[in-house]
Amino acid sequence: MEIVKVLSPVQDNNIQKNLNGSPIWVGKRYHESELAIAEKENPILYEYSFKFDGLRCVQFTGVKKLAK
């Protein structure tokens, strides 16, 4: 399993209940390597951490708010 950080301007307080159906997967989302682009386009971002098994998201491990 691999831990992946996903950046999104969407705050989802119920992501643990609906992991694969979360609104963070719709619309703008960024990989952690795209942080500079994401910060330019969004004043507030949320950094979600997940465990992936291949291409399948299997576990939510945390979230933190990033602000300029």
C-alpha cells in the first residue's frame, strides 16, 4: 500500500463515511506535487491523506487545512 496526499479546495467532514463517493473527487483536485499550482488557484486547500492499494483508495488517514 502507498500513502498518497490529495489537495482539494473542498472540505468534506464526512469523508470517512463515503470514501470513494466524496465530493473531493469531483472537480478540482491536485496531487501533492502540484502544490504550487493548487495554491495559485485556491486561497484555501485541504490536504487529505489516503492509503491506496494500486488505483483503489482503501483508507482515509487524515486531513489538514492549508491556508496562505
